[in-house]
Amino acid sequence: YIALLSSLEHRGAAADQLLSDALGNKGALYSGMGKYEKALPDLDLAIKLNPQNLTNYLNRASAYMQLQEYDKAINDFNTGHQYHPDDPDILNNRGVCYLRLGDAKTALEDFSKSIAINSSNPSYYINRAFAYQKLGRVAEARKDILAAEKMGAVIDPGL
């Protein structure tokens, strides 16, 4: 990529944006094929070329999640949250990262915000139930599991 960039000495903002979009799409394709480690260099360069393209941050955050690099994913989800504070999926995914890092309290806050924004997604309730469970708040966890079931979610009986 460095050779490609140096060959575009006189590129302008439009060229940077086009190259960023192409690299971001390539990174997203790699992620879609489960090749997360191959996706990261493309997404990194796409972000460097056009730091305003939020999609590249969110795609990189998802790749980091799959690679269990939760701190890095949280950083990218934070960037997404700055620009879209009312996006429940960003909050939910960031909450999953916090939960996997063992920070159930912060995860609970993100899941609760997701539910406040969109109360019709059963996965938000299931995730919040896991956070409640980790915090020893069994009654609240059960309440969220029942809410998710009412929305049509199939729940593992072991929960």
C-alpha cells in the first residue's frame, strides 16, 4: 500500500476518499469471509486516508471483537458513539466488549441505554440479562430473559 500511496503523489482529498472507500470495502469483504487479521491493515489505512468515514471504524471494531481485542474494539465503538450517540447497536456491541472484559457494570449501562433507544430488540435484553447475572442481580436477569422471550427470542433453558 505504501508504494500505491507514493505513486499518487498529487492525489487530493477526492482521491484519498476513493482509495479509503475501496480499502474499507476490501476490509469489510475480508471480515465477511472471517479473515479478520487480513481486514485490519486495509481498515487501518482506510481510516488514515479518511478519518471521517465512520463505517470503517465500526467495521474495524467488529473485526477486533472477533479477534477478542476488546479494548481496541471499544476505542472504535467510542468513535462511532461520538458521531451517533443514539445508535443502539454501537452501544450494544460496546457493552458486549465490556462484558467480555469483565466489566459488567459498564456493560449494563450500555445495554440499558440500547434498550432505552430501542426497546424492541430482544438481543439487548439477553445481553443485559448476562450483565445482571454477572452482577448477582438474578431477579432482574430473569425479568429481561422473560421480556426477550415475549419478543420471540428462543432462550437456552440453562440461562
